[in-house]
Amino acid sequence: MKLSLKSMAILLAGLAIVSSCKSKKSTSVKIGKKSTATGIAYNKKGGFQIDKSFKGQPTGPNLVFVEGGRFTMGALEEDVMNSRDNLERTVSVQSFYMDETEIGNVHYLEYLNSVMKDSSQEFYESALPDTLVWKDELAFNDSYVEQYLRYPGFRMYPVVGVSWVQASDYCTWRTAAVNNDIAMKSQKKKKKGKKGAESRTAPVYTAGQRLPIESGKVLPAYRLPTEAEWEYAAKAMIGTQYEDENQTNQRIYPWDGPNMRASQGKKKGSMLANFKRGRGDYAGIAGKSNDGAIITYEVYSYPPNDFGLYQMAGNVNEWVYDLYRPLSYEDFNDLNPIRRNDYLDNAKNYDRKNNNSLVDNKSRVYKGGSWADVAYWLAPGTRRFIDQDSSTSTIGFRCAMISAGSNK
């Protein structure tokens, strides 16, 4: 009897192994040795070449993965401006990546250095931030005009004085710079066996060569986040979810609760963002300055939200991709919503030409609140707009990127 039970156990284990082997299916990451459509082996000489070393999209510099999902997009606070331009509705966004911090002065100076070497003088000058955004006839901000962008003490402070157009140009340069660096670091893709024999399992790319998208080494484009992506990432509702997609609460700000101070932990009572606390109060009292920053502050300051993103409220407002329309919430698709132009809401309806409105096809949305804004504007659901060629001392930006082929 014992022998038969043992034999039965061995037989069942063997069947399980065989069954598991037969049930293996090709995936994008584990593609297998041959085509499931033709049965022809990959990477044969003269045949279809495929890079089997692909392990999924690599995470680009400074990016944090944001798992997509549904959320209630819109303003949760009382609409004190009576704009009614972001009413609540349920939408879904795909998974994407977002910069964990705002783009700092040092990052933008790196861009300017590259542009100065490789572009025309005209383009270099067009890329320069407007340092005069700090100038005020009735305030002594002269030192910021000269020092803020280039002085080493401000290296990791968010760049400001950058227009939507300039921020978009930075994204284009960054895409090329990062992918070029990846290509330069790529050695010839020839894997060696244990005895030193070369076995070709992937196409060969030489260092410095522009890598094809099929290599899996090329990152998708850096870009400005859509308004929906930005708002979704800022609210970080992942921190309120438990079993069966249940949420315990909504969020007015990128953290739980209606307060601007930490409610527990070692930093209980400390401000959670850099903002204007009241008329004339930008930081608090010296010696016990709770805010810690009269103007902007370093990009890694204050606790990150539940997606690991820093300062999605306060410090500087941030440009998003979307063209502004007050009724976009009525027109948006409910999957990956965006307004990229005046489709369904033509600019002529607003009569900017005759000064009957400030809205036109250069009106771009910015969100998040800044060091000079009161707490109301720190709620992710609030939105404002300004001309895409304009810049201020309160608007910066961060980049986003699609997550290609995976939700995890």
C-alpha cells in the first residue's frame, strides 16, 4: 500500500510537470524560440530577427511608475471662483511614468549647455528662461533675477520663467539625449556561452548607433503629462484602496484629510507643502519657520505622495499638455482624456480677437498651486490657464512618458 501511494505521488507530480510545460504560452517578454504563427525559429540567419533580451520597458531617469486605473476627475472643493470648469466625472487613464520631481535649474542648465553646442544662437536664445519674471517694481527681488537660475545654491530648485513651448522643447531634447546615451552605452549585443563561444540571440547594435524601436532599449518620448494624468498622479488614490477596489475616502489634496499639516508621525504639525499661508505670510516665523521656504524650495523637499511623487502640490504650478476650454469635461473621452486642440469647441466661440474672452488656441492649463498661492489652488482638481508663450515665477514643469505594453 505504501509503495502504491508513493508511486501515485510520483505519477501525479510528473503529470503536473508535464502539464505545466505544455501550458506555457508566449508573452511579450517571454516570446519563445519560434513564431507561434508560422513555427519558424526566430533569429535564424537571414530570417526574422528578434531581441530576446527584452525584459520590459526600462525606467527612464527620474521617472516613477504610475499604475493606471479609474478615478473621479474633477474639483472636490467648493468652487470659490465659480468657474465650474472641472466638474466631477469618472475616467480611466493607462499606466504611465512621471518625473518624481519638478525639473530643476541644474537640469535646465544641462539642456541649455547642449543647445548652445548643437543649435543655432537664435534657438539657444529662445530656450532661455525669462529671469525677469522675478522683477517687481514694488518688491526687492533683484537678486533672484540674477542668481536664481545659475547660482549653485539654487541648483535643485525648480526652474521657472519657462513657457509651455519651452517646456515642450525640453521634452523633445530630453528624449533624444536619453536615448542617445542609451545607444552610446550599448556594446555589441553578442552573448557569450560558458566556454566563451558566441551565440547570437539578438540583433547586433554597435555603440553610438541609433537603436531601432524593436530593440526594446529605446524609451518612448518624454512629454508634458496630460491634465488627466497629472490630476490622477497628484491625487494618488492608490493610497486609499484596499480589497475589491474599495476606497475608504476621496482626497482633496495629494494626502489624506483637509489639513495642510502632517497629522501624525515625527513631523506631526509640519506643513506638507510650500504655499502662501495667508496675506503676507509665505513661510512662517524665523526660527520656527514651518513652511521653510519664502519662495520656491528644493524639489525633494516635503513628503512624496503615495505614488512617490514629490511636490504635486505647492512649490511651483506645473504645465500640462492640454489646451484650456472651460467645458472640456463635457467633451473629454472617458479613456485617456485630453484636449489637444479646439475640436468640438472652436476658438471663434470665445471671440478673443474682440477682447470678449481670454480663451484662444494658445491657452494652456497649469495645475498644482505654487509658493505664492493660497491652499485652495493646491487641490489637484483646480485648474487655471495662461498663454503658452507666457512664463511666470510660479510655473515650472515635470515630464511624463507612456508605459508601453504593461500595466505593472
